[in-house]
Amino acid sequence: MAETDRPRKYWTDLKKKLQEEGFIELSDKIGQLKMKSGKDGKMYLTDCVDTETLFRLIQSIPSPKAEPFRKWLAKVGYERILETQDPEIAIKRAVYTYKAKGYPDEWVNARIQSIVSRKEVTNEWKKRGVQLGLEYALLTDAISKETFDIAIKKHKELKGLSKPHSLRDHMSPLELALVILGETTTAELARMQNAQGFKENQSAAILGGKIAGGTRKNIETKIHRSIVNSKNYLSDKKQMLLDKDNN
């Protein structure tokens, strides 16, 4: 992309240029991992960055080959601004993306509703002094444990998912329906109790999850099987699951 026969020097000069332009935290964004060399096949420590930093680097590369990427980034940025002004656009994009991946309509509808319920409960947490990050994760796990009798980490392991995978993207419509119930109930309890801070919202989360968990148990009694299962939507198994859902 940079069209240089001295990539090491170019990389050094680019980092210096970015820091001079105000990207002073660049050095903190760069980590080193051992990666295989394309020349001799040996493993060498190599500078690595996350996606956000990579995009920032692309914007600074003075090469015509980088222009298509810059145009794409500008287009995506514009689309995200439109979505903040009209959230329905984001929902339509999500529907299109999931359908393009081959998910059935029933599942897509449930997944979109779960996005809405997640937004509702996190908005309540934000207003009530819950700290973004660890506390959000702990409250989410509390709801999940009470709803499914299993922690999120174990739920992912059951479905054979690795860390980067989204658990909700691999849930069945019934699992998603229970997620929606647990989170919507938790949000309503937080409002009703005027829960403030982590501890009070944790109590609401546990109770909201218990209510969803009671519903799960009632359903399982009627359908004579566990709603929590190992099925997922990974590419090598997806068609089998989709076929089962559509029958």
C-alpha cells in the first residue's frame, strides 16, 4: 500500500509523523506478537495494533493505494452518523446483515428484539450510576445465571464458541426470547425500585433473571427438553441448524 522498498524505515517515519500530528498515545496502542516471516518462515516479534488504530494509520498513509480505504472509512463514518440520528437505519442494517448470513426470519426478529432489550437495560444502568465495563458484564452475567442456570462463559463453552464469538448470535429463538424477558424485566425493576449504583442494580438483575428463569422452567416442562443446548450457528454446522429450525 505504501509502495516502499524500506518498510521498516517507512513504519518508523510514519509513527513519528503521527505523534507529531497529535496521536501521542500511538506507542501505547502498539503491542508486539511473534509472527511468521514471509521471507524465511521464522517467528519474529512484530508490531501489532487493534482495528481502530489500524484505520487511523491507513488514513495517514500518503499513497493513492490507500485512497479506497479512506473513502470506505468516510462512508462508514457517515452511515454511523445517520444511524445516531435515526436508530431505525441501524436496525435495518442489522436485519440485512443477518439475513445475508443465512439466518431464518424467526431468528432475525428475535435477535433484533434482543438488541433493543439490551439497549434498554444498559440505558437504565447508565442513568443509575453503574460503571461501563466490568460492572455491566457482572450484571449481564447475573441475569444470565438466573435465566439459564449457567454463566455466560459456560454457556459459550457449551456451544463450542471461542472468546471472539457473540453468544447471542448463536442462541436459538427461545434462548433469545428469554434474554429479552430477563433484560426487559430487569430494566423495569430498576425503574420501579429507583435502583442506584451497582449493588441495587445487581439485586434487580438477579430478580429479573429469576423471573425469566421461572418462565424457562415452565416452558421446558411443556416441551420436555432443555432450552439451553450446544447448537450454534458456526459455518460448519449452520446449515444443519437452519434446516432444523425451518422444519
